[in-house]
Amino acid sequence: MQNERNAAIDLFRGLAIFVMLPVNFAERIRAVPAWFKHAPDVGLTIADLVAPCFVFAIGLTAAPALRRRLQREGRQKTFEHVLKRSMALVGIGALFSQGESNYGFAHETGQWGTLQAIGTAVALSAPTLFLKKWPRLALALALLGLYQYLVETMWLQTVVASSHAGIQGSLSWAALMMLATVYADLYRDRRLRAYWLLVPAMVAAALALATVYPISKHRMSISFDLLVAAVAATLFGATDWLVRHRERPAAFLEVWGKNPLVLYCSHLFLLGAFLEPPFPRWHVEAPLWQALVQGLAFMLVLDQWARYLARRNIFISL
């Protein structure tokens, strides 16, 4: 995992996009079953895994990239770069959130969106990447414990009323990023035994804590973070194995994974074409067969866009 063009990481990102596209397309379609949509509060669905997988993918490359930049440019320029990148994500996310609110696609004005959550997590977690992996793991767990305490004692109503747990949930998103970097360091150092032991340990801890603090992406609960970190680590391990043992196991997913930010922004614009027409049966009240046809067309258009960018070696990231 020397750089962002690592095939396993591209494949992992592409897999996250492959799930994200139909999930976001189907979110407002009434005929689509609930298990394919975000859980409204407590619970876990396939849709709830998408954003954590993107966070995990960032964590796979964040620490080595930051350390290389520190050696090359020094501490001040390194942290200026991280802050600019983070604020750019927050700014882009804010524009999309405002657009959703203006067109009536969001429940509240100025909602806290996915890009805002990820951008803030990058900024908050960056200083911890210079710690060794086990102290970083301990700090991530302590931060999750602090966040959960604050939710239970002060923030619950605010967090539940917000999307992505609101700005308060940034603490939990940052802790999730830190957990991802611990897995990344273990994998890069070929500490595979520790890597795979950490997965069931986190699952067991998540299930135990879930008896007190329910699994909920909406709240970004401690049990949710531990569980999805383990799930993402397992999925990445599987994609890495495929890349090592199969020749280009899913080439189109690698193509998608090379431009995750562009595809994320593009799919929101394209989704607007389906949400804008004032005909409920066109999208919201569409029968399932119609939604499947539209969803397939939606994905094919974005696939061609991703392939076009790849053919011209256009890769945009922050």
C-alpha cells in the first residue's frame, strides 16, 4: 500500500461506490424495502456501511501520505495541506446540503452531510497519525467512550435530530478514521495475525456494548463504530486477497475507485434529474420494476463517465 493507486484500495473504493449508487438512488423510492435504505435510528442496514467504508479507505492511505509530506515539506505546510483538504470537503458538502434543502430533498436547512462529516474527521484525526498504532487505538477507544458519554448525558436529542449525528458526531467519525489507520498500519507492516485478531475482538466488543448503547449510524454510537470498522477491515482484506490471487477480479470497480470524489459529486447531480420532475410516479412512487430499470440506467451513465475519466488519465482528489 505505497500509494493511492494501489489496486486493492481502488477495488475497495469501487466496491463502496458500487453499493452507494443504488442505495442513494433508492433512498426515497417507497417500493424499495427498508433493508436497502438507511436505518432511521437504531439498527444496521447495507446502506449504513457505505460512508464508513469511504472513511476506512481514506484511513488506508492517510498515515503514510501524511508522514511522507511531513518529511518533504515540514510540519506547518503539512498541517496547512490537511486543513485545506478538510475544509474543501466540508465546503463542497455544504453546497450539496444547501442544494438538497433548497429543492426540498432534505428535512432541514444546513444539514450536516457525508462530506462534512468526513472532512472534519480528517482534520481531527490527522494529529494522531504520528502516534504509534497501539497508542492510537487506545486514543480512538477513549474518544469513542467520551463521545458516547456526551451523547448519553447531553447530546442525544441534538444528535438524533441531525443527519450523520451532526457536528457533534465528528468526534465519532474521527475515532472511526483512527481505527481505520490502525488496521492500515497493521496491514502495511504485514502484521496479519494482529490484523485478523483485531476484527473479531471489535465485533465482540461492539455486540457487548450494543446491549447498552444500540448500534446506530444515525447516532454514530460506539457499538456502530467498532462493528463497521471490523466489517470494513474484513472487506478490504477480501479485496486485497482477490487482487493478489486473481488477475483484475473486477476491473470496472477499480476504474470507479480511482475517482471516488468525482463519482460522488456526479451521482448527486444525476440523481437530481430523477428527483426534480414533479411527478411522484416518476421516482418516489415508482413501481419496483421501474425503479430497477431507472437505477440500472443511472449506474450505466456513471460507469461510462468513470471509464471516460480513466481513459484520459484524469484522477481528481483533494
